Amino acid sequence: MYALAGFVGLVGFVFLAGSQGQVHKVIIGIVMLGGAVAIGWLTKAKAPERTIVQKVDLTGDIEKEQLKCQSCGAPLDEKSVSLQEGAILVKCPYCGTSYHLEEAPKW
């Protein structure tokens, strides 16, 4: 649709530039430029939201642990943890602290 708006706008500009004082060509050019602007404005759409689900297979036995804020020690829930740019980001709803969660090496 943006290509169509650009084409209509270009043709409208050509009409205006080549009007040589002829009123009907000026009017056509203005209408086409207005149409190009309207097409461009109507075309802008919000990008659809994407949901990314990441599944991790863990080997061995694991136990679920309550995650606590590193700063204030408050208990955190799943809403406090998000994945941003490949890193696990934790934001505490109590003290407002944000930090990246890093797993210590096992060796």
C-alpha cells in the first residue's frame, strides 16, 4: 500500500509540476497528493504482537525454588521475570530493582 501511495503522490506531483497554469491539472495534482497522504495514513497499522514460548528440557532431578529479589529479598513470581534480548531480566515489584539473572557455572 505504501508503494501505491508513493505512485499516486508521484503522479500528483507530476500533474502539479507540469500544470503550466491550467487549473484542472492543479486540482488533479492536489487531489492525487491528498489521496497519497490518505492512503499512507490509512495503511499505517500496528504490528501484530508476537508471543514467544521458550521450552527448556532439563536433565536430572530438579526442585522448584522460590525466587527472591537480590536487593530486598522479597519473593518474586513469574510476572517479575521476562526474557529480553536473550537474557533473563528480573524486575522486583516491591523495590523496583532490575537485574539480569545469571546462573553460576556448575564446575
